[in-house]
Amino acid sequence: GEDVEQSLFLSVREGDSSVINCTYTDSSSTYLYWYKQEPGAGLQLLTYIFSNMDMKQDQRLTVLLNKKDKHLSLRIADTQTGDSAIYFCAESSYGGATNKLIFGTGTLLAVQP
Amino acid sequence: DAGITQSPRHKVTETGTPVTLRCHQTENHRYMYWYRQDPGHGLRLIHYSYGVKDTDKGEVSDGYSVSRSKTEDFLLTLESATSSQTSVYFCAILGTGTGANVLTFGAGSRLTVL
């Protein structure tokens, strides 16, 4: 079945760039997503990328997709303490009636002042 | 949270008791989902619904049932709660912003089974 893998923890210093990585197994993935979860809250969509794109930039966020290696990354420039959260990678594919997203285990980003 | 309300937000119950969690949406979306979140496992899909009275199982459906008698409500029931069902439960609705399948999540329901 489909699987999405992430490293569990990343620590960076304030002002540095953060890079969170994700690998997935479903070659038919159509969209790939990054969600952010702050403590005690639900997940919020950060950004997503269509599978025919290599890169997407949105302010401090840059998403890179290597479809050949099934590797997705999220780069946060000038990381701030407010970026401390759990970041989830997810993938979905069209086809069938499910329209479901498969999530990774989440990466806890700790930003040190 | 974008028209999604989960209740209760917190519940403590005892092993063997039935529990029902409610998800209510105000946006008339067709697809609704129940996920559970556990450390080291991320979010795992329990059940989902693709319309009134239309539901299907996710990857961790054992011990759970769902019902959707009207578009706006999706109920998750634990018929006889076990300690392994202690978790945070998230409801989500599916939108199609700019063509992508985008899930919007509720704030979560934290369930503790003693």
C-alpha cells in the first residue's frame, strides 16, 4: 500500500533555513501536501504541489519535488520561533471514490532562539 | 476552523463504555473523514464518507463504526472503548481548492480511555 515517511525531529537556530524531507511510495500520487500542526490544534494546510511541478515557492516556503526519487522537501527560510510545530507530508492520487490523503508520521521542528 | 466543529473536545471514559464523537460542518461538503493521531504514527484514516449514508473503511477501522444520516454530521462511535483507542481524533472535510484535494481539519477531540 501507499506509505509516506518522514524523519521525526529537526532542530534549527532562529534565522537559519529549515529543510524537512519526505519520501513516498505511490508513483501515481497526483498532489503532495505540507500541513502544519501547532500544539493543541488541528492541522493547517501550508502548501501543496501538483505532481507535474518540480518546485513551488510561497513567501518563505519552498517546496521541491523529485518525482523520480519520490522525494518531497519543504524549506523554510529565515526560520522563526513561531515556526516551531509538527509538519506533516501527505499525498493523494485521483482515481476511485476515496479522494483520501495518506499522511506521514510528522516532523517536529524545534526552533532555538 | 473553516466551519467544522468537533464535540466533545475532551473526554475521559472507562474501558468497555460506548463513546460517540460528533463532527459537524456548515459548508455542505460531500466528503468527510475521521483520522486518529498517535505519536510515531502520524494521522491514520479510520473511516470516511462520500455522501449521506455512504461510508467506507480506512486503514484502522477495527473497533469503530460511523454514521452519516445528513450531510452536515458525521458520527464516530466506539461501541466498547479500549485503552488502545486513547488518542486524538480529527475530523476533516474535503474541498477542491484550485483542483487539489485539500483537507480542512477540525480542532480535534482528545479521548482518554482508562
